[in-house]
Amino acid sequence: MGTGEYEYEKPNYEKQPHKVAIPPPQPFFKSLGNTVKETFFPDDPLRQFKNQKPVRKCVLGVQYFFPIFDWAIRYNLSFFKSDVIAGITIASLAIPQGISYAKLANLPPILGLYSSFIPPLVYAMMGSSKDLAVGTVAVASLLTGSMLSAVVDPKENPTLYLHLAFMACFFAGVLQASLGILRLGFIVDFLSHATIVGFMGGAATVVILQQLKGILGLQHFTHGTDIVSVLRSVFSQTHQWRWESALLGVCFLFYLLVARYVSQKRPKLFWISAMAPLTSVILGSVLVYLTHAEKHGVQVIGELKKGLNPITIMDLSFGSQYLSTAIKTGIVTGVIALAEGIAVGRSFAMFKNYNIDGNKEMIAFGMMNIAGSCTSCYLTTGPFSRSAVNFNAGCKTAVSNIVMAIAVMITLLFLTPLFYYTPLVVLSSIIIAAMLGLINYEEAIHLWSLDKFDFVVCMSAYFGVVFGSVEIGLVIAVALSLLRVLLFVARPKTSVLGQIPDSMIYRSMDQYQNAKAVPGILILQIDAPIYFANSGYIRERISRWVDEEEDRLKCSGENSLQYVVLALSAVGNIDTSGITMLGEVKKLMERRGLKLVLANPGGEVIKKMNKGKLIEAIGQEWIYLTVGEAVGACNFMLHTYKKDENATSTGSSSGKETWSDNNV
Amino acid sequence: MGTGEYEYEKPNYEKQPHKVAIPPPQPFFKSLGNTVKETFFPDDPLRQFKNQKPVRKCVLGVQYFFPIFDWAIRYNLSFFKSDVIAGITIASLAIPQGISYAKLANLPPILGLYSSFIPPLVYAMMGSSKDLAVGTVAVASLLTGSMLSAVVDPKENPTLYLHLAFMACFFAGVLQASLGILRLGFIVDFLSHATIVGFMGGAATVVILQQLKGILGLQHFTHGTDIVSVLRSVFSQTHQWRWESALLGVCFLFYLLVARYVSQKRPKLFWISAMAPLTSVILGSVLVYLTHAEKHGVQVIGELKKGLNPITIMDLSFGSQYLSTAIKTGIVTGVIALAEGIAVGRSFAMFKNYNIDGNKEMIAFGMMNIAGSCTSCYLTTGPFSRSAVNFNAGCKTAVSNIVMAIAVMITLLFLTPLFYYTPLVVLSSIIIAAMLGLINYEEAIHLWSLDKFDFVVCMSAYFGVVFGSVEIGLVIAVALSLLRVLLFVARPKTSVLGQIPDSMIYRSMDQYQNAKAVPGILILQIDAPIYFANSGYIRERISRWVDEEEDRLKCSGENSLQYVVLALSAVGNIDTSGITMLGEVKKLMERRGLKLVLANPGGEVIKKMNKGKLIEAIGQEWIYLTVGEAVGACNFMLHTYKKDENATSTGSSSGKETWSDNNV
């Protein structure tokens, strides 16, 4: 590297060494196009279509919407072996989980099996994740149950309830697919990680509490999901507790937890944990069959209908008086399911280093739910537990979903009678074991250490769900997430910069304890884009910094303040209110006898300053490329001015004029 | 200035010249205190109380809430003279305007006078603006009218309607005072300037359309406020139009507009415009009295009750079935009134260079509306037109409000019979003339040239009000404002930096056409704080920049990419999702065989990176204070590595190792 590169550092204030450039104006439609592209197509999905022949474009288009045509041609036997093992493993988890979660949604248990048959097939065609295993999830099931039960009693009117569940699933699918097609996937990003942790943990707690009914073998139970109602309901009927049921439940829970612990310690033994639910179901069923425990207070599943999914497309009645309930349930559960599915897909893609297109995934989820709603399925997504097992079992492609679907199909066709004696308490144990994994207290501790506000958000969502209801928790979570964003925007950081010793670098004096203030010059940095929501605050804050600095100087008897340098490096964007605010700050400073100097305004800022005639107002010569140059110029003038004052003893001429007279 | 300051510029990569500092940890409660202070007390209102004796603190406290005790002691005769002139001037405007706006709210005209008597007195005690003139405003009156008329017919049940108006005013006051006391004034900032311009313009258009009833002397009129209903209503009864009324209206409108034009051209003649409404009222009344036009289709005000405001505190019934309507109306009109009042107060304070504490103003507005609701007043605030007249008339303090109140009091006590013959059409003309000033088309053009999205927001609010209703327009305006903020946050700018020739400065290549890319190194700048809402986007965008750069290099056959430098200067804040995202980017880059280098992480970023163990993951030695130093180090290693490769022909040793072996 030549030393010529450092030439500029010699202070040369006769002519400004580096001018702040105004980016060339862009035609309106080009800049509109860019904005639309960045907003809706940040991942540039059309990139691969560029410079291709029409036929190839068609092929790519089909492959885009049906990734199976992309990877199927490269599929081989070794992939198939892995996928079959993974598929059978997840099927063994899917069957008991499906039955359990269907009960959570107050739906017939068989729906859990139906939902593990058709949707995985659709996803295998359209999904872009290699590791996602499709199925129903506890939280969405619970939400479906609580929202639909509020208007229709599942026991009094089971058919209507069932149809509403299909309709909710249909609308969830429509919503998901539309979000994907309209490329609005980023809406899901507004659910922050902290709120999801809190919400999921709360929902898991609620689901566990609901299982007390099954574990204790209670016949009557509260309809509320909050901890107060549930515990009151449980402890008001202690005489109804069945020890047989409780004993069985605790034993199986212990077995499941031990199995999971072993698998966690030795990832190679993942199958112990994966097979544990099915083993529990088999053991439990055999035990009940042998001891006739169903006659001694242990409730069993009973008859499951044999046969594949009945077609239910005719049951979607859009003239129903409960249409709005179905739509509401669909929207809420659809978004929750989407958030979980996308997050799971992305996490595993990150592990294996491939890309997931969120919007494309949404279309896949949407189509699989629309198809599901027509074939006796309720809401499905990519559950974390099942996908993790799939990943650990070594799946290679979405073929593992197809294998799972075939295994479920065989079960539906031939094996349903085997579940007659399956005790409900085992299903409760399976749910509890799965849910305990969702209460991510470690992450909550991590949030506490990293960011207190995130922790508060997380806890609010948690307690909202546990003490209120799932819906209340969700509303709190979303509101807090939005409030968080708005607070971030409304109260950006501002800091005073000082000079790093032996350099021309200026940095925040809070962060760099060795940075030194420059006498007579206050250097302020605004650490965020300036919008209407924070421009008032920034104006107030700048005034306050100046007030404080003047007070400090007065107390210490130093020279008074002459220049205020605004470092705009971090102001990546600005709107009309921001430009107005800068103009006001300029006037405010002028009235206080201070000179406003700008350093490093970005492209967006200088462009709008130019259009708003602010460059002339502030003066081209008071806008510098770096803080160093701005301070250098101010310092130069401060010293020249002082020298001049000493020589002629006239203090009234302004620094500017003196400067031009003393061009040494 | 010594040259020693530029020493650092000599590249010296054996030891890192400038270390990125981690700000010293702050105790939890201190940092919480700081956050609370910045969020709720950004203007540091307690500053003046510091280091004062207890007695002095009490005095300051009283003066804080009742600024009158602060300025009254400095009040003198010359102030008084100016204030009397200003006060009488605004009273002459307040009386006809008050009567007109009360009719807009479907309230008895006398309420307009009542509302110009008590509230100004309260404001004079508690308000901190010297220029604000208190009174009712058109938009809030219209909103009150339309929201209350939807549930109670003002003609069928005038008493209930009146009580609801007082209750709405009471709740508006409670809301305003609470916002002030809870220091939540910044909520008003979320109504962007663009939406306010659009909303106000739309409301003014609607108000003007409503005046067609008065101008044309129609008896029946639509209840809708949208342009379609109004025009249909007007043109479906062309046979009912009264030419006498229309002629009178057009003449007075012409007179008012000419008066305003003259005043605008010559600010010294402000009184011509200020007196014009009262002159019109007098002229109109005399004309009607002489010609008995009230018997020829010109409607007149009729009898106004003599006497001061009746006490109405007993009429506030909180058990009413319409309580929710009153609360809703109070909230909506309260916020709108607040936004206008605060904006007006701030603008004039800016002119005269004094400070307005938004939260304190809100308390003053709130108290004046609570007091008003107990004394037969409906919602008041600081209208722009009246305050501008007050300012131009040379008011010095809030005494001008007291003078206006006394003038109105005299009118109420003795002069009300004089308004018997005042034709309604004159009031319509006064409203139209005032409203034309609110349609700020110049600002809309300015928005178009400055920021297209702001223009779209403005127009949406305008058309929402004009074609929908005031409420629809308001909802659109608020929703768009929020969407704007969220979009700003969700899609921050990222840009590629290049080297400014003959310097160590790196700037955006979009803005600086002469900046040059550095071979083998991609320098990316993230132009906004990183939050959960944009971390996913930023990750995608970084990948895409790398993709595009690699494609470009492949096409041009240049050396492949080795380093990705992330310039974090503009990342003023980061949350847990952001930290996770940085970790993911690091892994992504690693898998692509690229080295991630960070430049200038701010205090917040480096602190959280430290807590999140990200510094170790990325490597302390890959974090630099400036982009220049980061690029310098990368360049040094690229060249050393190349030399090394040429000398020994082993390309597999990593740059890092080579570097440490070649410490020249």
C-alpha cells in the first residue's frame, strides 16, 4: 500500500478536500421499482430466470412451485434408505401425537391420523425444506379448540363443530397461501423471538395443565384454560381423582422423560426418544387389555373408524352463520402455525446450509391446509418435535414425509382397531413430555442477561397466556412486539463524540472512555434514521445536549460553545418531518449563537436536504464528509479567530469573515 | 494543530492500533432509570429543581403546573396594552366562529360562546404557550357531531345529545391530562405530518361541503359526510335552492377572502382579516333586520339565551347507556384536538424562540376541557386560525386569552339579543373562508417532490375522509402512519462501500460515484438499527449482496471474494434477534469460504455481542474500529498470502496462519 493514500490527512482548509456528493437523481419509476423489489422481493426469487430460454423458464417455473421436480431427478437409493428410516421413525411419533392433539382440539382422535396423511404428501411436492415433518401441533390445536368451543359445543353439536374446524383450516390455508403469493411473509417477522418464546412456553404450560384431566381420570373439567380455573377445577373434585389413572400416567411420563434424557445425552440414540411414544401406546394398550383397567376408571380411546380420509369439500359452507368465527380462528391459528413452521424450516436449513424461501414455504403450507380441509384434516404445520426427530433420524429429502404418510395410511386401513384399548392417560403423558420441551426457560434466562426489555416482553406473553387465555397472551405478545418496535423508533440513541487519542477518529464518549471532548465544539451523533415518529424527540434531545454542555462549561469556566457538529453517519434514512426538524435545529442553534455543522450525511439525507432547500440554508461549506474534517475546520476557525481577536482586539467580527481574511 | 494527530494512519498491523471498546457495564437499575428517563422525560423537566432549597422547590413546582405565577411577576403595562389589543381582536373572531362551529357539532349556537369563556381562563393559568388562543375547532366539532349523531338524534333528543357532548368533552380532557401526567405525549408524534396534512385537508373539504346546506338555504340535508351523499343530496333538490341565501353567502365569502388576501399580502393589516368575520356578522344582521329577509328564505340564528355558562357537572352521568359512545368520541376528538393544539403551540414557540413542554401542555388542555365539561362547554383546543391572529395582533402573554374571555363574557351578559337576526349563511361563509386555509395543497406538492410515499399517505388520508367519512380517514391515516414506521423498520437500507480516491474513507458507492471497490473485499454497510423485525431481511440481503458480487466477479474474471466487511457504524441499537442473526451470518460466510470482518460496532452492539459470546465466535482480531483499518488488514493479508503462495506454491494454508508467519 502506498503512502500516497493518506495525503488527505494534511489539513488543508483553503479548499474542502472531500465534497459530500448528492446521489444522481433516479427516474421515479425506477426508484419505485427498487422500493417494491426491496419490500416484496428482497431474496430476488426471479434471479435464476434471467437470461434463460423460454422452455427452460417454464421448467424453472414448475420447479419453483414444485421443488420435487427439482430434486427428484437427483434422487438415489442411498437417499431413499435414509428417508425410509426417518419416515418410519416419525410415523411412530406421529400416530400417538396426532391422536393426542386431536383430543386437545376437541376433535375425534381419528382426525389426527387423517391430518398426518394428506398434508405431508402435498408438502412433499411443494415444500422446499428437506427436514420439515408435517403434522398437527399442540398450540394450534388448543387454540382451535378454545376458539371454536366458545361458539359451538363440541359435544352437543359435533358435526357442526367438525365442519367449523375444516373451515378454519381452509381459511388458515387461504391466508397462508395469500401471504406467500402477495409476498407479505415479512409480517411474520413482526412476532419477535422473545414473544414467541414466552407465548410458546405459556401455551405449553396451559396444555400441560389441561392434561391433569386425563392424568387424574376426571370426568368433568373447566372450559377455561387459565391456571386459576384449572387448579380450582382440579382441587374442587379431589374425591374424583382415580389413582389407577394417575399411577399409569406418572409411570409413562417418567419413561418418556428418561427416554428423552438418554437421547439428548447421546444423539445417536435418538430413536429411543422417537419410539418412546409408540412404545408407551403399545405397552399401555396391552396393559389395559390384560387388566381390563377400562372398567376401573382408566378411560380408553375406543373405536376408531377404519379407512382413509373421507372427502369433506362439501362440508365447507360459506353461508354459515359461524363464518366469521371460522375466519377468525383460521387467521389466528394460521399465523401461529406459519410462525412455527417457518422458524423450524429455517433453523434446520441453517444447519444443513441450504436456503428456504419463506414466501414459497407459505404457499406450500397454505396449499397443504387447503387440500387438508377438503379431506378431513385440520390445521397442520411443521412441528418442532417431529422435525427434530426427522432431522436426527437422518432424513435426506421430503420423501420421509411420503414414507410417514404411507405408514399412516396403512395404519388407517388396517391397524385402527389396535388403538381400542389405548388409555387416554398415555396420550396425556405423551403431550406433557412433548410440551415440557417447549418451556424454554434457558432462553428466558439468556434473554434476561442479554436484553431486559426482551425478557419483560417474553414474561408478559407467558403470564398473559397462563393467567388469561391463549388469545389474551397472543394479543399481549403482538402488542408488545409492536410497542417494542415503536419505542425503538421513537427513542433513538444520541451520543456525544470525542476524539480517540492520536487519531482523527471520533467516537462515542460513553463507549470509549479515552475519547476526549474538543473544546468549543459539541459533536453529537444521532444513532438511527430520522422519521416523523422521532424527529420531535431528536430536536428536544439536541437542545438538551447543548443545554447540558453549556451548563458544564459555565461551571468549569471553560471557553463557551461555538460549534455543534451533527454526525449523521447513522442516519440511513429521513422523511419530510426529519428534514423540517433539521431546519428547525439550524434555526435554534442560530438563535443561541451557535453554528450548526453537518458531518457525513448519507445519500438519502443529502438528496432530501437538497430538495428541501436545506443545503443552502445550512450552507454548503458547513457540510463535511467526515467528523474529523468538520472538527478540523471548526478548530481552524476557532484558533484563527482567537489569534485575530488578540491582535486587533475586536471581538465582534464573525469567525467566518475573519477566516477568509486570514487564509494562511 | 500538530501533525502527531495523524500518526495512526501509517498502517501498522502487527498490533491493532485501535481497539473497539466495550462500554463499562452499568448497574441494572441505573440503565433502567436511564431508559425510563429517555422514554418519558426526554426534555428533563426536573432539571430546574436540582440543587434547590425545599421552599424554592415548592415555588418552582407551583410555577411548573401554573406558569402564570412564573410570568405574572414580570408582567408590565406595555405587555398589557399589547395583550388587550390582541385579546379584543381574537374575541371578534371567536364569537362568530364559536357560533358557526357549534352548529357544525349539531349543538346550540350559544355553546360556542360558552366555550370561549371558561376554557381560555383555565389555559391562561396552566398553559405554557404565549401565543395560543383557545377555542373550538371545526374538525373536532364535525367529528363530535358525526359520532354522537350516529347514536342520538340531536333534534329528537336534544338534552341527551347535549349531555353526551359534555361527557365526550370530559373524557377527552381526562385522556389529554392522563397522557400528559403519564408523559405519553410522544404518542401524538405517531401521527405523521403527511397524514395530518391529508386528514386536515379532507376534513376541511367535508366541512365546506356541509356548508352548502347553509349557503343554498336547504331545509333537508343528508346525514352522510362523504362527497357522494352530499352532492347527491344537493343536486336532488335543486328546486329548493334559495337564490337570496346563495347570493348573500357568495358576497360575504368574497368579502372574507379579499380581506384575508389583503392581510396576507400586508401582514400589518392583519386586523382587516381578523375583524372581517365580526364585520360580516354585523353587516349581515343589519341587512336581514332592514330587509326582513328572514321571511324570504334566509334562516337566522334566532334567540340566544342571555347569561353566563350554566353549571353542567350534574349532567355528566356515568351510568348512561351511551357511556361507551361518549368515551369513544372523547378519545378520538381528544387526540385530534391535542395534535392540532400542540402543533400550533410549538410552531409559534419556534418563531419566538421559547420552549413548550408537550406533556405540560397536554395537562393544561386536559384540565381546561374537564373544567369546560362542567360548565356547558364542549371540546376546545388551540385553533390555528385564532392563534395566528393572536400572534399577528402582537400578543405578549396568555393575558390575551383572559381579555378574550372577558369580551365574550360581556357579550354573553348583554349582547346576545344582537345576534337574533344574524343569517346562518354568513356563518357558513365564515366557516368556508376559514376552511379554505386548511386545504394545504402547497404542502401536498412539497411532499410529492420530497417523498413520494409521504404524498401517497397524505392523499389516502384525504380521500379516505372525503369519500368515506372522517373516522375512516382517521383510521386510514393512523394505519398508514404505523405501516410507514413498520416498513421503514422492516426494510432498512444496505449499501456497498467503496474507497474515496486518495483517502482512507469508505462511502456508499451509490452516493459517491468516484468511490472504488476494493478487489477481493466486499464492504457492506447496514444503515439502520437491527431489530427482530428486520434481522431476517438483513440476513437475506447480505447473502444476496455476496451472491451478486460473486456473480459479477465470475463474469469479469477477477479474483474471487475473500472478505466481507460489515460496517456497523449506523447500527445504533440491536436486540437479541439481531445478535442471533449476526452469528448466523458469520456461519453462512464461513460455509462459503469467506471471512466475516466487523467495523466500528457501537456500544450497544459490542456490549450485546460480548454477552452473547459472539466476540469469541467472530474473533476479537476481526473487529476493527474503522472500515479503513479493517480493509487495510484484509488487504495486507490478501497480499501477504499471495506473495506466500507465489513463493511456496502451497495454496492451502489459511491467510491467518500465513499472516502470523510473515510479520514484517
